[in-house]
Amino acid sequence: MQEIEQYLTDHRARNENELFELLRMASVSTDSQYAAEVAKAGNWVADQFHAMGFTTEVVQTKGHPIVYAETPAVAGAPIVLVYGHYDVQPPDPLDEWISPPFEPVVREGNVVARGATDDKGQMLTHIKSAQAWMDTAGSLPVQIKYVIEGEEECGSSNLEPFLEEYRDRLACDIAVISDTSQFAKNQPAITYGLKGIVYFEVFLEGPKQDLHSGTFGGSVYNPLNALTQMLAAFVDDQGRIQIPGFYDDVVELEQRERDQFAALPFNEQQFKDKVGVDTVHGEAGYTTLERRWARPTLDINGIWGGYQGEGAKTVLPGKSGAKFSCRLVPNQEPEKIGAAIEKMLQDLVPNGIRMEVKHHHGAPAVVVDLDSPYMAAAARAIEQGFGVAPVFIREGGSIPVVTVLRDLLGVDTLLLGWGLDDDNTHGPNEKFSLEDFYRGTKASASLWQEISKIKRAVE
């Protein structure tokens, strides 16, 4: 590894310049006016693999291309699948950017540009680490199969069909994704758990049109009153969700995990200051980190109805609606929870109100075995790259591709985040530490060597 580390030091400026080159491409997948830029970015990624002599395909889909590449097979060594994406979020609101979103600049050691941390910078570390191996040793110690898509930010609608079609070619022992964050600055982390999700939208109708609240109030059911009453019934004042059977399958935190969370350098006052609240809130009996990472939740994501303009208007609205979601933990089944939610809504809707319910999507939670040899390999590699051992954390969000990889390929995923939670992902002035770009590349290079030491479960 010494030769590889020296190589990465010597080529640090080149790697950063190539990252800037990729960041200049406005690969906004959700907006058709950027289609040419998305294709340009995909071809740029493919050219990186071509230059290393890897078997490479730019797979055309009904949307944006998927770049697939694989390195030569290595007898007896595990096979790794690396997933990432080269598309980015829209840059809006443009007036809040200090510098143009697709003109990368360096400020305070960070490259600032749309896609810097999500996911171009993090994804590129796993390409540049392979290049370091190829240019120094002439080969990699493991076979790597890369799936780099261009639709992650607009729903990945063509990813699962691709994975199903390529299932045999994608056979592997472990997947690696870097699209998350460290626990804190200079404190790298391995995310071993993700929450699942169910997402609903509910529409209520009462009178055929908006009415005068003085003339008609008290004589017909107000759909907005009904909506707030129904939603309020879902969670009690102790933060416990009241959906029948909601907690039946919840896997409780092990004491080992609670001790690990408690040992993390988490400052609750700093957390409150960061998000701008006076007090934390949630399910009674659990710490803030436990609730964020490992307890199921229900949140109203949006609500509408009645008059929203300036000043007063005494209206009894004819319609109302809301979006809400539940984050799920291991063993909770999205289908079962979804059915229970629909049943509860039907039981709650009052007479005189018509209701429509839309169940948008769902995904189960994922937890990776902390005692996995791949987890241990990743921990060693990160310590070599960052100079400090990683902590093990869970994440309250959901990454659907992790579930798809587990269901289709039967593999777990190592979620190795090089970014920081203040990188302004999806927001103006997105950034990525260039030091972490370098350290993440070094950790990635070490990861291939550490994984190569693991005996394959199946030959």
C-alpha cells in the first residue's frame, strides 16, 4: 500500500482537476433541458473505465444511460459491486449560490459545486482508487463491478430493470456505496442500518365548493378540521404511533448498540442549535440518536386546504389534503404497515367527508451484521485512509437501491460516507472537502486489499 499511497499523493492535483471537470457538467437528470449534459457526464465516467482497460458498457435505458464496467476476475478473491450516480439535483434557487453551481471553486478547503458530495466526488473515489492500483501494481486484488447510473435524483426508474437483466453478470459478494456522511468532521463512519419507508397522500372533500364559515360553519363538516383531527390521532403525546399493530414486529435495539450510540461524541445542545430548536422531541424512553436512527416514526410532510393568501378570509374549505410518511425499522413490513394505515384512515374519516388515499411507495429497513468480515475489512481500510477508526452508525433515511441489491443479488452493502452532514446536499452551495476526497480515495484503495483477504463464501 505504500506505493499506492505515494501515487495518490503525487496525483492528488490531477484527481482534483478531473473532479472539477466532471462537476462542470450540468447533469441534472430530472430536467430534460439538461439531457445532453447528463449524457456527457455518463460518457465521461465511461471514458475513465476505458482508459484503465476495463470492460465497459454505456447501457441505454428509457431514460438516462447506466455505465457498467468490470475489472478482470481474480481467482479466489471476493467480487465487489460499486454503485454510484453521476446525475445531480437541480441547482435552484440560483440566487442563493455564492458562485455559479456548475463552476467549481475552492473555498476553505472545500470544492463548491452542485454534485460535489452527492455523488460525483464520493463516487469518483472508487474509480481513482482502482486507477491507483492499475498504474502501480498493474492489477487489482479483487474484481470490481461498477454500476454508475444517471437517474438516482429522479427516482432510478430504469435501475431495477437493468439489475434484473444483468443479474447473472452482477453476481458478487458485497456491494459498496459512498453516498452518505461521516458522523462528524474527522470522524468517519460506517452506516450499518437504514430505515424503511411508507409514503401516503390523503385527499378529503366535503361541500361542493368553499363556503362562508360564518353562514355555513357548524352545519357541515369542515374537511380541514376533519383532516387535522384524523392526523392528530396517529401519534400520542408521548411520541408513540397509534396505528394498530405498528410495533408488533419492531426489532428492539440491542444493549450493544445503545452503548455504541451513547459513546459517540454527540452534543445535544449543539444539535439543537444546529437545527434551531429549544428542545428535542420524540418517542419517550429513547435518546435523540436512538430515535433518529433506530425507532420508527410518523411525520406529516405537507398539508393544504382553505385560504393561504395574505390577510384574512373566513372560508370553510371544500377540500383538504396531506402527505405523510412513516420511517420503518427492521422487521416492519411496508405492505403490512401500509394496510394498517389505510384501515385506520377508513375508521377515522367522519360521515359527511369523502376520502381518497394514495399509497405512493414503500421500502423495508436494512441492517448489516456488525460482525461481518466485510464490515471489519471496511473498518481497517477507513482507519488506514483517515488515520482514525470509524464509528458505526445507523441512518434515518432510506436508500432504496440497498434493498434492491439485497433482494435481487442477495448481498449486503457497505455504506461508506466520505461527506459531512453540512455539505448542503440538494441545497445551494453544495460542497465536499478536498481532504476527504483524498482520504476517501486512499480508504477505497485500502478496501480492495482488505477485502481480498476474505475467503469467499461460495466459489
